[in-house]
Amino acid sequence: MSSNNHVLIVGSIAFDDLEMPTGIYENVWGGAATYASIAASVFSKVHIVGVVGDDFPISLLNSFKERGIDTQGIERAPGKTFRWRGRYSHDLLSRITLETHLNVFSQFSPTIPESARHDPLILLGNIHPRLQQEVLNQLIAPHMVIVDTMNFWIAQEPTALNRLLEKTDVLVINEEETRELSGIHNLVKAAKNILKRGPKQLIIKRGEHSALLFDQEDIFFVPAYPLEDVLDPTGAGDAFAGGLIGYLATCTDISSSTLREGMYYATALASFCVEGIGTERLLAISTNNLIERTNKLKELVLVHR
Amino acid sequence: MSSNNHVLIVGSIAFDDLEMPTGIYENVWGGAATYASIAASVFSKVHIVGVVGDDFPISLLNSFKERGIDTQGIERAPGKTFRWRGRYSHDLLSRITLETHLNVFSQFSPTIPESARHDPLILLGNIHPRLQQEVLNQLIAPHMVIVDTMNFWIAQEPTALNRLLEKTDVLVINEEETRELSGIHNLVKAAKNILKRGPKQLIIKRGEHSALLFDQEDIFFVPAYPLEDVLDPTGAGDAFAGGLIGYLATCTDISSSTLREGMYYATALASFCVEGIGTERLLAISTNNLIERTNKLKELVLVHR
């Protein structure tokens, strides 16, 4: 692969209303595909696939384009863009959903533009596993498929999800989802269970603690960056997955080492994401910022300096 | 310092009644000084200081001695040994105290044997901060004082604890205690606050996640070992602190690097501790076991293998 390749990212594009301890922020540009594409675009060109309503401003489409995110795959449907309203706890460690308006997202059936069907690296954001499967059916020769999902699909659509897992290279989920998907509390045992069901690698996101990579032989551990000012955890997991796939697109060969290296960049991007409301901090980072933070992350585990 | 030095460890010696998801275990040999001394004895000779009742069997005193733990400092008082009964949650992530019988521990006033007053490395286990201070008053020239404490003393004895912090080199506490001691939720800011109050280093234990070392310049991060079989978390934090001080006693010079190296050994010892009920697994490990696990811990963070 060369850095001229696009990565393909499919998922939600949304407006979020965020009730944070620091204030209420409405109409915040969000959605999994948004966060992931912005993070990936730090490294790579992106084909984004999603749906927006007729309320979605041209200016935001232009914001994608300015970052090398090709918006051909964004369908504009009559009606309103997906909207989520949530309230975070005082310590930002938990949140509740106050309102979910799927709007145009309820009829979403992803169509991959002709130009994107040869993309070797695919990130299937958290949508119905049947739709994730439909994306795969439209691809010519995907080299690596990275998949996110959530508790709702694990509980409600186990058959469709199991079929998708067979086609998954890297599954990126959180601790709770790992336990629900496997039915096993212990993470090591849970990971072994999941790795028998298709994925070659499992990445478990543990928020402010770390991320773990499990494959058949090894476990790899990336520390989370200890931040002084966390403003908004929304989208951090998506920024992680997007950062990972974007970094991998720059590698001539994807190996165990490049995946580990990518997890450092992914973690750095996730750490920037939570420092601003919505995508604001993620949009503002420079290459220097990213390299500096990634180096600091690596220094966290150095015994000898 | 040479490896001929003893480390001095002061704290509780107890019998625990443990209600675990796997069964009820009664009269389990425990207490902070017990776990810490056993872990430290892997590396170093130990002077243990604590109190037991007349019910405490000679066989356990001999178990200490067989490991190079000098028991001169164990006072045998009329009455019963400290006893704690606790029940762990199904996932072992939380526990409740069912019964605490301080017994002879309620009158404990630590007397440091003459032979131990020159020990350069001191671990003050979690007891009343006034008693911790009394230990320090009996020492000739302590080189490094490592201190543990708990929420109860943070809330009830802030003045005595603040005085002790001024004499503390390394404070080893958990996340919750860090937040309570500083009154600050964010760990980075909390650490900065605590490091202004005396300790040169703060180590935050995060259980199954990691341990963090904060000093004036840097943050260091040691992953926890991802275990398949966790049986009993009791004493893991004490095994960590004991392993750390024991390792430091083998170093000719204590530097930032040796402290970091020591945290790896400490984490490895804590990981063994939780694999058995009480001290059973900790007592059984070989040097090979320890080196193998410490190496595996270090491999967890290796990008290139």
C-alpha cells in the first residue's frame, strides 16, 4: 500500500447535543464516521460513507474536503441529520442518552462509490451488522477490515454480528462490549473466545487507562495519556479507530509492529479528541503536536531515559 | 547500599476470613506487613515490625524466618491477633468489610529493635499516621521512606498525615486515595498537589489496570499483567510495595531508572499475589517465575519484538 491510497470509513454523521459538567453544547458536529475520518485524515486520504439530512451545511462538507476526505459517499437525504443528546456525569466517566433521533439515519443503506470499492483498508463504524456486511459485499478486494460494534447489536443481532466477525480482521471494542460479546468476565479469556470467532486481532479500548491488543500469540499494552484537562470523551474511541486505520495506510506492509505503532498514534489522537468539545481539538492539531504527544506516550513506559 | 542490608517493614499482621466467589476461606494469614515482607524477602532480608496475639502460631513465625524475615520486631501481646472478615463481589473488583476485630492491634505501639534502627529503606504500611511518625522517630538515618495510607486516615487524621507526608520519599496509594488526599479528581492535577506536600514520588496503584509513578518531571506507567485466573486481590497492593522496597535494597544506587525497574518487579509480585488465596501463591514463586513474568510485563509494551 502507498500513502496515495484512500481508507474507507463508513458510519454515522450526526449532530450531538452535549450536556457536560462545563456547560451545554448544542449542534456539535459528531458521529462515528466524522471523528474517525478527521483522525484518519491526519495520515491518509479518506473516502467517507454516511448519510446526512437536508439540514447539513455545505460548510461542514467543505470541512471534510479540505482535509482530504472525499465526500462522494455522503448521501444527502430528505429530512434531518441523525441527532443524539446525552448528559455526562461530573467525572466524565459515564453518560446517559437523553434523546436519539435517527432521522435520515433510520433508512441508511450504505452505497460505496465506485472510486472507493478498491480501497484496501476499511473501517466499519458502529452501525447495524447487516449494513456493515452490505458494505463488505460491495468491495472488490479488501485487505484489512476493522470493525466497531456496540452492546445493542451484540444483544439484538448476534447472528448477523457473528457472520460479520468471520470477515473481520481487527475488532475494536471496549471492555464492557468484550465481556458482553464473549459472555466472559475475564478479559484474557474473553479475548481468546473472540479470536476463535474470526478476528485476527482484538483491540480493547479502556478509556483513560489504556488500550490492549490481543492476537493469537501476544498481548500488547498502550498506556492512555494522563491528561490534565478532559473536556468531552465523545468520539474518542472513533478517533482511535480512525487514527489507527489512517496510520496503517501509510505503511508499505502491515505487520505486528506497524499495528502496535499505529496504536500509539491512535491513542495520541484519542487523547487530543477528549481535550476539546466535539471535534474542535482534533481539527486543530498539527503534525508537531501529534509527534510530540506520541513520543510522550512512548516515554511513559521507558524504564531508562 | 548492598544486598546485605535489611529493609524495615512496619504494619499489620492479621488473620483474614475471606468470602470469595470461589468459596469461604477462614484464618488466612494476612496483614499488610505480612504480604509486604514476603514480597520483599524475594530480594532482600527484612526486619518486620508488628504485633500478634498469643494465638499466633510459632509455625508462622518460622515461615517468616525461613524467608530471611527477622521477627525480633514482632511483639507478642496477650489477646488475639488482628482479624478482618470481608466479602468480595463476584468480579472481585469491590469488597465490603463484614467484621474488623483490632484485638491486640488496638494497643499497638511499634518499637523498632536496635538492630533495625539503621535500616536505610523503610516501608511504613497503612497504620495510624501518628504511629508511622513514631517509627521514624526511632530511626537513625533513613535513606528512603515509603508510605502507604488509607481513606480513613486521610479523612480522620489530616494533621498527623500531613506531618508524615513531609518526611515521605515515596507515597504509594490507590486512585481513590489520591483523589481524597488531594481533593482533586483529575489524577495529574492530584499528583501535582500531593508532590508539593512532601513526597518526592507518588505511585498510584490502579489494580488490574496499571501503576503510575509521578515525580517532579515525569510520569511513568507500568501495565498490570493481564491474568486469566484471579483468585484473591487481598494484599496485592502490599505485595507491590514490599516487592518495590525489596528490589531497591539490591541496588547500589536508587535512581529514577531503578525505581522504574522496581515497579516492574513490584507489579509482577502483585500479579502472583492475586493468583492464590492469601499468601499461598506469593510464597511459592521461584526466581525463574519472577523473572519470566517481569519479562512478559516488559514485552507487553514493546512495539518491536
